Amino acid sequence: MFFSPEQLNLFLALGVVALQGAAVILLVLFFLRTKPSVAPLLLFLKKRGLLVALLLTLGAIAVTLYHSTVVGILPCPLCYIQRIFLYPQAVLFALALWKRDSGIADYSIALSIGGAAIALYQHLLQMNVVSAAPCSVNGADCAARIFFEFGYITYPLMAFSVFAFLIALMLHVRRGAHTVTAI
């Protein structure tokens, strides 16, 4: 193995912080979209947003599968639900790229809102902000905090960050759904 588990966790946490920053920047750009100075960046997002989304989604899927199959961390029921909202998006993005159809953005936004809601709830559960009835299957407890970096990053917050970024990115792709001619 190239990295120790601690190094990998740090790397993932730094990636999450970068993703959170990028999501905020995308939202700011969305609200500044009428400014001529941001037009080149908006054009890039319209043209390459689906590819960025596909790569991010594939990366997130790889991380979840690595942690559950290689590291041996069992997914809890809420983690499985989040995967249900994430995994199909890889197929949708791949098809959208192949067909050059950025109209897929609405479906991604809907799936990402559902996944983000579950992820945020589980994060709040792990941070002891909300309480719930026991939620566990085969020893995988939804409230157990297995990953915790920088005093706030948990597995569910990683998922929430991915979903939030996808929502912000798809707002740009959606806006250009009828104008993108080449990907």
C-alpha cells in the first residue's frame, strides 16, 4: 500500500475541504452569472461540467468501495441509502456525455438533494446534534463516527460535500443545457 490509513484519511479530508470550497465558488459564480468577467469560466462549466461530475462521482464510488471492501468498514443502512442516490449518477453522467445531453442535470440535482439530506442527517447524528432510534445492521451503526478529521469531517459529511458540489455544478450545466453543442 502506498499510503498509511492515517495519510489516506488526511488526503481525503483535504479533498473534502477543497470540494467544499469549490462548491461555494460554484454557487457564487452562479449568482454572478450576469457579470461579463465570469463568462469564460461559465462557458467552461457548461462544456465540461458533465465530465467533472462523472470523474467526481467515479472517485466517490471508488472511495466507498475501497473503504467497504478493502479496509473492511461495513456500510450502515444510511450509507447504503446515500449510495443509492450516488451510484446511478455515474451511469447518467456517462450516458449524458456519450449522447451530449446536458439535460441530465435536473435528474442529478434531484438525486443529489435526496442524498445530501440523508448525509446531512447522518452527520448531525454522528455529531450528537440529533438523536434517533438505533440504526444498525450487522454491527454497522449509523451513529458511530469511524472517520473524523479536522474536528468536523465525517464519512457522511464527505458524502454531503460530494452531493452539494454536484448540485452547484449541475446548476451551471442545467443553465447551459440548450446551448452546449460540444463536450
